[in-house]
Amino acid sequence: MRPVSSAPSRAARADNVGGVTHSRAHWVFATAYDPLTRSLERAILGARRARLLAGLDGQVLDVGAGTGANLPYLRQASRVVAAEPDAAMRRRLAARLAQAAVPVELSSDPAERLRYPGASFDAVVFTLVLCTVSSPDRALAEARRVLRPSGRLIVLEHVRGTGTLARWQDRVTPLWSLLNAGCHPGRDTAAAIRRAGFTFERAEYSDPYPRLVPARPILEAVARPSGPAH
């Protein structure tokens, strides 16, 4: 979930060329992000991040790493690559690297086009980012490509609801997306993960937000590749 900022940034749009997001920096959004999400992290997201990330070891790719909210929980990895295409978010992420407990490499790669060779990571992490990418299918295909056959896909995302909630998500998406750096609250992320060739090892849904918040429910999941990468 991306928080609602008080005003859109001076360059709040992203170019989409060939299905790949070429991000323009969201300077106002990046400045407001950590203060706006601090209480949310304490009350809801922090415990979920800890459950998913604390035991990850080996080579870990954090896709759409934002301002670095995952870094405090990645304490067992031998190496973390934090990929963040938005220059404003990446600047704040860079400032937190010295606090990381493990070696972290900063990358500007978009989720849909990663520079890394196939089967090079033990875990690929998406936390609150698949709602903003231009093509979730391409982003997940890239995750599948760079993940080792024994690797894990780690997901913490708000996803599409059902019934009235799903209709509400569709109705508010244009305004919500404008205010929240391209966030689409009604994406069926679980279905996209399956389409990309993953099988859920664990999937838990929760609904911790007020009824009028469209970015719910939350999917907390671990998935494995279900066959050879294409």
C-alpha cells in the first residue's frame, strides 16, 4: 500500500515504453513516504515483514525497494540487491545502506527489466510494489527468470477484494493512483503469481484496514517455482 500524499509530486507520472516503467522521480511522495507510513509499519506491516524476511539467506533481490523498509529485517542474507528505479526513493534508500546488517548493492533496475543473469538469486522479494509496476506479469516473469529453481518468491502485497470491495477498488483507482505514485488497489496479484509459474507454499490474507481504504486485503505469501523458467 502506498500512502495518500497531501499533493502529487512535481513529476508524478511514469513513462511506459514497451511495457516497462521508466520512472520519473516522485520527490514530494518520497519525502512524505516514511513519515506517513511510520505508524502503519509499527502497527501492521513491520510484523509481517519480519515473518517473511527474517530467515532469508543467500542472495536476495528486493524489487522496488523504496526507501529501504525491508533492510532491517534482512539480517541472514549473504548479499542483498535493492532495486529501486525511482530516483527520489533511491536517494533515501541509499542513505540507509550504512545501517544494514548485511552487504547491500543498490540498483536502478525496473521490475520488468532486471540486468541479472538467470537463476542468480535464492529469494526475490516484492513488498507493496506489484500494485505500481506497469506490467505485473512481466515483473513476475523477470522474478521467475532470476530465481534459482530451489528459490523462494516472497510477497507482501495488497490485492483485489471481492464483491462490493472489488467494485470500490475499480471506482477509486484513477484518483488513488494519482495520489499514490501509480498504485492500483484492485490488482489480482495472486492470479498473476500463478500465471508466472509459481506455486504457493504459504498464503495468508488479512484485512487490517478501515472499510473505506481500498488497498486491502493484504496477501502475505511464499511461493516456489513450479517448473523450469521460460
